[in-house]
Amino acid sequence: MKRVLLPTDFSDNSWKAMCYAAQLYNNTPVMFYILNNYSAPYDPIEAGIISYFEPLKKSSEEGLKKIEARFRDLDHHPETEFKTFSTYGPIHATIQSFEKKEPESYIVVMGTQGASGLGELLLGTTTVGVVQNVKSPVITVPASATLEAPKNILLAIDNKGIGRLGEIRPLLKLAKAHSAKIAVLNVHVPETELVLDKDSPEEYVLDHYLADIEHSYHSVDGEYIEDKISQFANRMGADIIALVHRDRGFWRNLFHSSMTNRLAYHSDLPLFILKDK
């Protein structure tokens, strides 16, 4: 059974992400884990007020009970199950605790704060903390997104291509479930080797991985990679942008707050952030 983690702060944006998760996985049995993390404005242990936790925990649990009932009313597979968890501390730490028990078993679906896509994703510190610290793939849902079941997926690759099938397996499963097409895009930076052409090893590998999915290859030239990805996604009518979050190069920089001012073009599409494990 697929396992999907749904962090919520009970905001409209986190609810939108939960609705999108239900839409993505309504045709398959899923174990949904609805997570809420509460925190104090100061350290209650140092202040000697342990009882300060109790109203926070109670409020969290009550909120989870209400949101679970609301979520159950959406369209789900008959065998889908639901669990809620209320914990203290940062949400990425809670997700890491799940991953320790069952590695490579989860997908995280969460909203971005006041957000839209590639640029303002970085303004949500909670989302950034999750993307940077967890091993699971993460689907981020902008507040401004118009959500559609994915029929056209943009997979953006860097000059390393896709090294292992495991990197994109969650994406392939999603594409097959919705009979979606995948357009593979590389933004070719001037004075570097062209990644996608009919004789390239990267394209040969991807042909093998995408054999059961209708797919196409595209290259565009430019230095402002994040702009080119968003513009191409809009032109092709993509429903979601997928990319591999690496610990080096552009993809690492993309999720670092210092890049915020360079992301002038904002996408309103969900991101499927795969992991280079």
C-alpha cells in the first residue's frame, strides 16, 4: 500500500495540498498519515512550565480530528486508510522518524506558504526544511495553483541526466496511474555539452526507463535555468514539474534561500521533488 505523509497547519493552503493528494492517488489504496506539529514561542522546559504543552497538544489533536473527518469525505479508493499524528517540534523531524522505521516508503505532499512554484517555494521555511532534510520525494503545492490530475508532466534534468531508475520511480508510477505523458527538458547552458540528443547516453538511459510511457525530449538554451523551466512548462501545458534534488550544483542552489532574488519568473504549478539517493 502506498504511504503518503500530509503535513498540515490547518491553513487553506495545507488543505489544498491534501485535496491534491486525494486527487493524485484516488485510484489506488493509500495509507494517508495526516501530521500536525505544534511548537511553543519559547522553551517551556527552560521556563519550568511543562504544562504549557497540554493546551498546544489538545488543540493539535482536535484540529487533526476535524481535518481527518473532512478529508475522509473526499473521493478515495475503498481500501484507503487514514491515521493522524500530533507531535512537538519541526515537521521534518517527524518525517525523518517515519523514514527511519520504513526507509524509501513515503511520499510527502504539502503546501507552500503564500507560494507559487519554483520561486516562492523558498519563502516557506517549513517547506524548505522538509525538502532539505528528508529522504522521501516531496510534492509541493502552491496556493495559487489550479490543480488538475496530471496528464502532461515536465521532467527537468540537469547535465547528469538520471543515473538510477530509483530516482524517478515514484514519478513513473504517478504517470502510469494517470496515463500521463512526460516531456524531458534540459536547459542547455552555453559552452557546455548538449545532454539530450539521439546519440547521447542520457537519452538512451531515459528511453529505457520511460519505455512504457509516452515521452519526448526537449532542450532550450539559456543561463537562467529556473526561468526557462517555468516558461517551457507553461508553453507545453504541464500539470506538474518534476526534478531531482541533488546535493550539488544548480539543484542544490535552487533550494537555498540565496537564490530567491534570482527567481524572477514564478510558476503556479506543483513541483514533484525527487531525491538523488
